[in-house]
Amino acid sequence: MTEINRDTEQKRIVVKVGSSTLSFANGRINLQRIERLAGVLSEVRHAGWELILVSSGAIAVGGGLLGMKKKPERLPEKQALAAVGQAELMKIYQRFFEPFHQTVAQVLLTKDGLQEKTKRINARNTLNRLLEMGILPVINENDTVSTFGIRFGNNDVLAATVAELIHAGLVIILSDIDGLYTADPRKDPQARLIDTVHDLSPTVLRSARGSDNTFGTGGMSVKLDAARICMEAGIDMIIANGKNPEVIAEILEGKKRGTLFKSQKSKD
Ligand code: GLU
């Protein structure tokens, strides 16, 4: 059984999905997968978990909508695509959550904004109220005012920062890789999936550099930055493969999936 943090009010989970989960390798949006994701998240919500979804994908969806064949190089163009795509992304989520009677809310944040006391309180109050109302907040970085996410795939860190803000018990990062490997599994047949990480030792950090092969913007090193924030805040974090969104429900049933970053402070 995966020993995830299950204490007190920790029925709060943050799930982060990246562009690699939401789109095909050629950049086209994978609607079928989003539909499955909506099904699983609704089921989890109705089972009593409080959920926040951190979703990238705005640039990919914007590019698709405007018929662009490849991702633009320049930042302002990416920001423009994100502005177009964010509205469409929310439309897609609304469409797929609607059959499950699950209302969604768009929340755009920046990591910097969350460092400031008043903004933190405002964001926390809004998110807490949405959760009380049974609404699923769908968070993305506000790419118009912040380019950090676009450049570094910072939504992993944003997910961890939000989890800390609302005292979540668990963050699930869905990626295009099964978890953290000892080396790059696409190059090294000896590479082994690491089941549990208790501390971010130099060996673990080396593994992350060696297996930095995710197709998303972020890569494994950014995921470990997110893991550090979570572990220090007493929040468990799991990196798992998002190709089957059902993995979220399996994790919550206690099945061992992906790599668990066990927080120092969490109780078992
Ligand atoms: N916010 C950007 C988007 O929605 C991506 C950020 C990231 O990849 O983490 O496309």
C-alpha cells in the first residue's frame, strides 16, 4: 500500500496535468484523454475528496485553434497563444465536466503573486470558498503577466505552492513518464523506477538530471523543485504517468503508482 499522507483535513489533493498529458506528441489536443480525466476527477470529487486541478495546455490549445503547425519560438507569441488557448481550454473542461454535474472555475495565478501576503490571503480565501461550494478550481499560470511558467514549465512548482497555500495533503503530478528513474529509461536498460523518495539526496538529484527526458516544458528537475516545496511543507507528492488518468483513483485507493516523495512531517 502506498503510504500517502492521510491525516486530518488532508482530504485535499492537488492534481497537476501538463501539456504532455493533454496533447499528442504532435501537439494536437487529446480530447479523449481529457474526457477520461474529467470522469476520474469527478468520481474522486464525488467520493468526498477536495480537488484542485492545475492544468497547463493553454499554448497547445491556442496553437491548435489557430491552426499552427508548430510551437512558436518567441515569448510574446506563446503568450498570445496562451491567451487564446486558455479560454478554449476552459470551454473543453466545462464540456467534459458538465455530464458529471461538476462545475469548474478558472483561477489564474502567478508564483510571484503568491509570495505577497495580501494576494496569498485573497487566493486562499477564493480557493477555500470554491472548495466549500463543491466547485473544481482549474488553475493555470497567468501567462500574460508572467513568462516564468512558459520558459521553465513552472506549473509543477505552482501546484506545490498552491498545495502549501491551501494545506493539501497530497499533490499528484501527471507526466509522460512513470516516475523518477535511476537513469534515463529510454537509453539505459538498467534504469529502475524509484518507488519512494524520503529525502532529496545528491543521488536522487543526480537521477533526476540523468532521467530528464519528459517531453513537457518542465522536466524532472522542476518536478524535484516542486517535491522539495511539498516535502518541507508536510505534503506528500507523487509523480505518475498521465497516459491513464485512472491512475489518480488508483493512488487514492492506496495502490502503489509512480514515485512517492514522502514528506518529512506527514503522519502515516
Ligand atoms: N501555462 C502554460 C500553458 O498553459 C504552460 C506552463 C507549463 O508548461 O508548466 O500552456
